[in-house]
Amino acid sequence: MALKQKGTDAAAAADPKKRRRVGFSGIDAGVEANECMKVFLARNSDEVGSEDCTSIQPFDLNHFFGEDGKIYGYKNLKINVWISAISFHGYADISFDETSDGGKGITDLNTVLQSIFGESLVEKEEFMQTFSKECEYIRDVVTNGSAIKHNGTNESDPAVEIVRVELQGVAAFLYSRLVPLVLLLVEGSTPIDIGEHGWEMLLVVKRTTQESVSKFQLLGFAAVHNFYHYPESTRLRISQILVLPPHQGEGHGLRLLEAINSIAQSENIYDVTIEDPSDYLQYVRSSIDCLRLLTLDPIKPALSAMVSSLKETNLSKRTCSLKMVPPADLTETVRQKLKINKKQFLRCWEILIYLSLDSEDRKSMDNFRACIYDRTKGEILGGATGTNGKRLVQMSSSVNEEVSFAVYWTQEGGDADDQTVEQQPEDLKTQEQQLNELVDNQMEEIVGVAKNVSSRGKDKLADLAAL
């Protein structure tokens, strides 16, 4: 890690009688990390120091630097961090004009960078040597794994492989070096406990041949955990999926999900879950699962029955209700055959119903939205009729003020004096507004996945047109 102070020492040496002023005028306002820090991914030593190579866009560097996300005590600070795409070591080049405590102290940059990059952060000389000394690093990890064969939808490049490795030994060291990228690129992420039994990694690698020697380039990875399910089966939980920035948008995340589904089916895993997926990961996952569900024969008659109910029922006056839930035996069949868990199947079920409806049939579409509304209200407030003492309370939030709320609960039937909040007409109006905003957001998600499924599975959707 290099720290360079620019310009001031030479000026002081030129005139020893002249005292150099150190300090900032007024209180130090600090600088946001997002404004002075950049992260790059270098494929070779020639790219180190050149800003023309791949620039990584972390979701937010500020949150690593205290509550206000600012760095204090430096003038004209620049932090460039280079990560090797070969060994995943890191090197930080830090430069500034001068330091001074302007009332907020001087931020300890080394400590913060160590908290992000850990032992993989090295000095420049060692970092430059890793490009030659560890050029076989990924190959060593892949050698200890097994290639996963699966019927993927995106197999255009035969040089790209998915390799499954247990998270121990050299693979565990690789994961520890990948942790900084996870922290930088995946919001809210934390490192997994590799000491816990049952962890594996799936690596997306690209094989190249140079001078009759196979080399491997890492494109992305998934960390998955096998854990016990009573009485004698195993569940598979996807904890982290990351595709490296230069290779995002090439379908490698899709490959990883398809490979995991293939493992679950071939090894008769109970089901597959994902730990706190991002919106985009959930979008890709639901698209894949909807296409898989369309290949399952029992789906079509169940969808047909549901679509008929939506066409024939009139929910506009709210004199009757309709729940868009699949038959219990179908839910179990989906779990057994495709390893899709119940919650995910219910999400996909609604998308498939939407795909089966005529978008021009206003009555059916209104009924569909009414069912989404009732389901959302039931999940949040406890039922379509009555709220079990629950109510929505609008809360301030820095994330999304328009759709931020909390669920407030009071015990029904209790003493009126013990109730801290009374539901006034204006409260009910606000609650209705917030529920409708949530439903609108869910409808957008359903439509988004439906469009993707339609574009990728036209042949599979042909049978739905007759429903």
C-alpha cells in the first residue's frame, strides 16, 4: 500500500527559513469516499496504473467510512485500488497534498482498506509479481473440482465451463480473496463462514490454451450451502452469486442458476432457496423457473382452471373473493420434480397466470390485480377481511420514502385505554394508498418477468394461448 504526499517537502527544503503552513481553513468538511476512491480490475501488470482498464463501480464506498461516509484530514486525496484478475490480490495507491486535523481528526485509511481487502492487500512490488508467480492460481483451484454438465439455455461458448469445488483448502483461499469484490459489489453482503460444514463453490471459468498448456480465467462464482432437512434429506441454499464486472451481461449468472438446479435434481435435494436475493437475481431466477414450470404437464390443467375462474368471477364490487393459489398436490409435485420451494412456486404461479390471461380482457386483468391486492393485504395485515389489529404506519427512510412503512400491531379486544393509536379515516386512506403502491410494484415485477419469459420461451408458451 503506497501513501504519497505530493509537493510540500521539496518546497520546504528549498527555503529552510520559510515555515510551511499545515492546516485547513475552518472546519474540515471532509470528502466522500465515492468522490476520491476508484477501484480497477487489472488483467496483467501493464494495466496497473492505467485508468483505461476495467473500472469497477461499487454500489457505495461511503458506507465503509463511518456513519457520514466521509474521509477527514486530507487535502486533494486520491485512492486508486487495483485488483488482480489473476490472483485477486489488491494494491492501494494513495496520494494527497497534505494532512491536517481540521476538527474531525485524520481518517486512518490503512485500517479501513484492511477491513475491506484483508490479507489480500499487498504492497506494489509484491502485487506486480503476482501476475507471473500466480498465473496458474485459478487452474490449481479448478483441478480439485468437477465439471458440471447441465442442459443450459446459454451454451454458445464451449470454452466456458462450470466447476464445482468444496470450500476448503485452495478453494477456501480463493473465496477469501473474492470477499472484497463481494463487499464492494453486493449491497448488504457479509462473508460466509467457510469453517461451517457443507459449503461449496460453483466457478464459471473460461479455458484458454497457450503453448499446449490450459489456463483458466474466472468469470464468476456462486457460494452454496448444503444443510440438513428433517428427516433425512438436504436443502440447497444459494448464499452469494457474483459475476465479475467485465463479464456481466454475458449470461453467466444464468449458467450458475441452471447448474445449481441441475445439481438439485440429479442429487434429489429437497429444494433450492436463495438467501436475500437482489431484485435482479430474483428476476433472473423467476424467469428460469417459469420456463421450467412450463415443461411440467400438470401445470397446464391447473392454470386453465385458474384462468377460467378469473374470467368468470366479478371481483370489482368486492362481493366475493378469489384466491390465486395452486392445488396443494401440484405444489408438492413441483418441489419433487423441479426442486422449486413453495414460496418461489407461488411467485411463479402468479406470473404464469398473468401470461395465460388476455391483456386486452379488462375484467380478467382487474380480477388478477384484485387477487394480488388481497394476497398482499393478507400477508401484511393478517387477512383480506379484518386486520388482526395490524395497520400500516408510514415511516421516513433514506431508501425509498414513497414506499417505506412499518406494520403496527395492537391486541384486538383489549382495553381501549391501552391502544396507543386509533385508526382515523385519514389513516385508513393512507393505508389504502400504501397497499396500492405495494401492489403496483408487484404488478411491475410480474409484468417484467412475464415479458422476459415470453421473449425466451415462445415455443413453451404456445400451449398457454389455448387456455
